[in-house]
Amino acid sequence: MTYSYAFLDEATKRMIRRAILKAVAIPGHQVPFGAREMPLPYGWGTGGIQVTASIIGRSDVLKVIDQGADDTTNAVSIRRFFARTAGVATTTHTAEASIIQTRHRIPERVLQPGQIIVYQVPMPEPLSRLEPRVVESTKLHALADYGLMQVRLYEDIARHGRSASAYNHPVMVNGRYLMSPSPIPAFDNPKMDRMPALQLFGAGREKRIYAVPPYTSVKSLDFEDHPFDPIRAPHPCAICGATDSYLDEIVTDDVGGRMFVCSDTDHCEERAP
Amino acid sequence: MSAPLMQATGLTLNFGRIRALDDVGISIWPGEVVAIVGESGSGKSTLLRVLSGQAQADAGQVLYDGQDVGAMTEAGRRRLLRAEWGFVHQNPRDGLRMAVSAGGNIGERLMAQGNCHYGNIRKSAASWLQKVEIEVDRLDDLPRTFSGGMQQRLQIARTLVTEPRLIFMDEPTGGLDVSVQARLLDLIRALVAELGLAVLIVTHDIAAARLLAHRIVVMRHGRVVEEGLTDRVLDDPQHPYTQLLVTSVLAA
Amino acid sequence: MYVSVKGGEQAISNAHAWLAEARRGDAALPELSVEQVEQQLTLAVDRVMAEGACADRGLAALAVKQSRGDLIEAAFLLRAYRTTLPRFGGSLPLDTGAMRLQRRISATYKDLPGGQLLGPTFDYTHRLLEFSLAAAGEAPPPAPEMEPEEPGPPPRVTALLAQEGLMAAEPEGDDDTPPPDLTRDPLSCPASRALRLQVLARGDEGFLLGLGYSTQRGYGNNHPFVGEVRMGEASVEVVPPELGFAIDIGDITLTECQMVNQFKGSLTEPPQFTRGYGLVFGHNERKAMAMALVDRALRGAELGEDGGAPAQDEEFVLYHCDNVEATGFVEHLKLPHHVDFQSELENVRAMRAAQQ
């Protein structure tokens, strides 16, 4: 038997595209959608895969990264899935890709108009740790009642002297909706602000899609006197020497030896001597 | 005299065959403290819930500042509850976030109103801790490390920090030791007078009503049986039930 | 010099090859056929059909074989396959009252019209390992067949109670509104009972069993009696739009449980019995009974009962009973998280530095 183009049947893809259009029209608002079971497990990026499957055309060029790298097993698996089911060209070069599906990172290279970045999202609800009830958190969004989130930030600073959320740091989109940026490091948050590329977010298990249209304001939650201040390991990349990229820490032996290298493998390879 | 801040008329509410509210009317003016007294089951707590929009009456109307509370959307009601109104629960655990520090508890309403200067929020929280007679060095402690009386004072600070126009209090001194009650009542009286707040307080404690209230409303079986200025009602009760209450013949 | 780990593609291929080898086991032994699974591991197949939300014994048996007997993995395979199928429409409501019964028991009456029909049950077996099964042997002789005492399907126990006015009437369904379809639209709360039952019907057997059990141990007790458990074949009928009348497209095996629960009455309702309902593909009484207990617990708010127990908490139960969702999210923790962990590491270092 043969499967449909990009696995999903056409009616499902249309349904997902409608959800995406609605999400783009209401930046940062989570749109429920009828997520399907995919041949990859929940938590492996089923939301991102469904979004990509619904927008990908035969002329698209797809890049898939996990933890910033193209060669991590899950990225390989998803890239292979689309190569097989949609027959599209794939690339590891950020500049060449028309669609970039990502888990946990935004590429270092500035994304361009016309590109689309698709984030895999495990927990789309930024309030879920504070208010696990979906009915209640939906109301809080409807009323833009975000005092609770700010209280969490206050508690972090009172206890730890700084925001304790090093990744998945909540953002305010277009001055209206509180949004989870997905578990990207706080270091990547500023890249979301007024990004020229379209940003789409898919959460399969939680069955939500949300979006940030190009050039939309995305502000990381903070206090006026404790501005958002992401951390980067204070080292240059051991391979390419970059001092402005996000770094992975590589433990090289069992006596405390370690080195720091770019998490974005494509960025590092382009710069490496 | 100016218009009342809140005015309710003809409130009726049945729970099955039980008539919890029977054609109740009540008004409160800005800066006024009104005590609703009566024994358990008289309908006073139900009245407070209806007035604050947390329960819906079968008939009647509640007007706040000219707006019909029953006809408000939930969004409108929640906006009032976090901006212009305050609610002090009998059990402080119902009004506090037990997993959030004292400072975070006090700061929440400020933050909900868009205040996002950490230093200023902290300064307000510290000054409110002082106002409710809690040591400022407890600012970062969790409420569960506080005594019952301190928790209740913290709840009051958390509610009053944004200086709401109307406060609902449901037996705020219930469950506390007598000596702690007296101190809390003194504190409430001082704060209310200083800030000129309007307060609707439900209590079965006639002494508390005498100390705090300008006016008293006496309820029995869901009806208002008597109301008037505090001194008049307590010193010259007209209704036989009020006479019983005042002479403390009834167990509250 | 450090070179980052490459070769993800090769590693994945190798892992898949190893998996295939492990699945096959000792090649000196004959390979298990899908037909053998379907015929001899029937209850595993039934469970996979139910949780995989797809009534196809052959595909479910294939999934059991492919998953090496991991039934949650098998249900997941079936669900993923299901995604690729177009939806032609819904069937008419199944008439479980007209089921051709293999089993029908009631705990509320000693004897009742239609009788107690034990069927193929473990209930009265002694749980002693039968070592004779370890050796291949002859097929057992056919079980004796009994003629039914009365012709036609036996009446429902709940209907007997309803005749006396002791069974609370179910709220009338609205025929004009099609029931929700969990496989097409996301769950949202508060959920209608129809939607709740869909979630429970394909929910994890173990999770529902634990929740149902908790209601018996005081966490939301609802005084249950098994009014009736029935298992058998029901006809599936659809009305193709081009025909405009119902046609029978085949039979499916179902297990249904109607749990009867005491209800003390409220200000508006007299004391009577209420119903918890369970329905599941295949033969699975444990799941049907647990589902009925949880369904009844979830009706607590509607019946004005005190809530607060886990089984009475709609959002908690419905959002956590799907094992395909649950296993995915729990197991995804083994995917790499080193970017997030790195930022945590830097953050902890910064906080420690600030403290000193």
C-alpha cells in the first residue's frame, strides 16, 4: 500500500492549515487542533511533524535539528521520515532551507523572510506549572490575567537573585498573549523578537498550534529593574572560536576535563578553519 | 448624600426547599463599614457570596457603581475582584498562596495590575508587612511558617495592598484565639479608617461588629430583620431576635 | 581535537537490525504466525484493538507480533496506522441489547430472565500453572453447548429496575447533534458524557483499573453493583448517504458493563439507582468494569455529590488516561536534552556564584 504525500491525508492537512492560519491571525494564542497519532511517539515531535507535513510542498528544502545539531538521532529520523513520505530535498545548511523544524534551539544564523521555522513543543501552556487546570488557564489567557506568572518570576529573584528559568522562559507576544517559546535556552529568546521568518509551533500530545508572524514583537518576561539576562557559557567555541554562539559542554575525561563547542553544528562547520 | 457604592434589592435564593435569601436588600456607601450579623445558617455568608458575584441569586439585583453584577461577564467580575474589590476569607489558606513567599503574596495584586518593577513591589510588600505588624525579615518566608493570626494579617495585607474600593470579609476573626482576635480587630479598624475603605463584614461576633461597623444588618432565616446604626441597634434593639442576639442568649 | 558524534543514520539502522533479530528470537524455533497470535493470544489482541481504537483483529495481531508483545507499543502502532485511514462516517448506535451473547452475568440478582451465562471465563479456574500446556498436545474437546432457556436476547438488568422507576433515566440524547469524535477533534473540558466515554473506552486498562479501585477504597465511593456484564457480538450498521437506509456491515465483539450505583437522592431527585457505563472492544471485563466505575465517579458533579477524589476529577482523569500520549511523553525524557541541561548548568553556576 502507499501512504499519502507527507503521510497525512489531505483532509487532515487542510484542517491543520486552517489551525495554522488562525494561529497566525492571533499571535501567541494556542489554537486547539485535531492532532493525529503519528508513526513517531508523542514527545518525539509529533506536533512539529504535523505542522511541517501540512505546509511542506515538493519544492521545499527541509532542515531538521535537535539540540541545534542536524546529526542527532531524532533529527535524522524526522528528516528521513519526510524524505521518504514527501520526497523533498533536505539540507543541513540553515541558509538553504525553506523550512526548519527544530527541537530546543534556534539556529545562530539570522533567519530570512520567506523561511519558516517549526518548533516542536512538549508543553504549550506556559501557565501549566502554576495552574495545571486547562479550563482555568484558558480563562487566564482570555482575560490576559498573567499576574501569577509574574509572581513566579518575583519568587525566583527573591530566592535565587535571578530568574531560575534557564530555558523555556515565557514570552509575551505582540503585547497580548503569554507564550511558551518551547524549551529553547533563554539565550535564544531574543532571536524570536521581530524575526523576519514565520515561526510556527506544534504540540501534538497537547493538540495545540500557535504562531508568531514575521516581525512580531516577542518580549521575554522580566522586571524593569531585573531585565531579562540570558546566560551563555563564558568561553569561545573550541572548534570555530565563536564567542557569540550557544555552546554545548563536552566532558572529555573523568577528571574534570571539558571543552565547549557550538551547539549549532551547521554554524560551527561554516566558520571552522 | 452620594450614591451607594453597592446596592442590592429583592435578593432571593433557594437551595431546594431551603430559602437561603428571602427578599434581601442592602446598601453600602463609600468609606462605610457594614456588619452583617446573625447565627449560623441565617444566610449571611450566602449574601456575601451573592454580593461579590460568586453565586447567583434566583431573583433580585446587585448594582456596583451602577453596573449589574449578575449580568457581568466572568471577565468583568474577575477584573473587579482583582482590582476594585478584595475578599478576606475566614480561613487564610483560602486567600493565600501557600507555596509563595509573603512578599510574593502581597505583590501579586500589584503585578496583576501591571506593576513590573521588582524593587518597588518589594518595597510595598515590606511596608505592608510592617502595617500588619509582621517583622520585615519574614518577607521571603512561606506563609506556612506563620501562625494563624499572622496568616490572617498577611491575607489582609495581600488584599489591601492595591487599596481596593470595597472589601468583603467573611468571619475574618473566626478560628483565632480570643487574644489574637482582639489584636486583629484593632488592626482592621485602624487600616480601614486610615484608607477610608468600604467594608462588608460577615460575623457572628457582636463585639466585633460593635468595634468595627458604622451600621449593622441583622439576618435570620434568610431575611433582614433589623438594620440601623451600630449603637442604635445594639443599645436599643427593636426586633425580638436582635434583642436575644445582643443579650447573647443565642449561641452563635 | 574534538569531533562531535556523527553517524546517527548508521546507528539507527544498526539498532533497527538488532531489534528485528531480537524480535525473531532463536531462529531454530518456528516463527510465530500472525494467525497464531490472533487465535491464541486473543485477549492481548482485544486489548490492543481497544486501546488502539481500531477494531481489526488481524492488524492488532500483527501489531502484537511486531511489538514483541509490548501491548502499549502495539496499540500505538495501530493508532498510527489508523491516522492514515480516511473517515467515511459514523455507524448507527450499536444495539448491545441485541448482542449474540457468549457471556452474561449479573451480581444483583441470583437468577433473572435469560439466566446467568458464564462463557469462557477465568473466574472459577484455580490459578495453578498447567504444565500440560508447556507440551504441545491435542486440541481440547469442544465445550458442551446449552440451549438458551428462552429464545431471543435476555432483557437488561437496568431495564428491570427502570420498570419499577428505581433507575435514574439517562438524559435524552439530541439526535440532531452528531456525537463528538475524539479521533478528529481535541479533548476539551468540561466534556460531555459521550466524549468522556470515548476517552475512557480507549484509555489505558491499568490506569482505569487503579482509578476504579480507588473509588472502592474510599476515594469517591459510589456503592457499585455489577448490574450486568455482557460479552458477545453486535451488528454494526451504517446508513450510506447514497442509499438512505441502514445496512449491516459486520459484527464486532464487545464487552459491556452496566454498573448500578446507589444514590441517596437530592432536593429534586428521589433516592434511586444511577448507572456507570463501560463498553470496550473485544473481551475485556476488567476494563469494562473499571470504565463503568470511573464513568460513575465522573458523574459526581452532575449528581451533586461531594467531589475531590482523583477519579471524580474530570480533567485529571481524561487528560491522563491515554497510554499512547502518556508513554510518549514519559519516554521522551530519554531524548537528548543537553541544550536545556546546559542552560540549567550555567544558571546553577551563576546562582552559586551570586551567593558567594
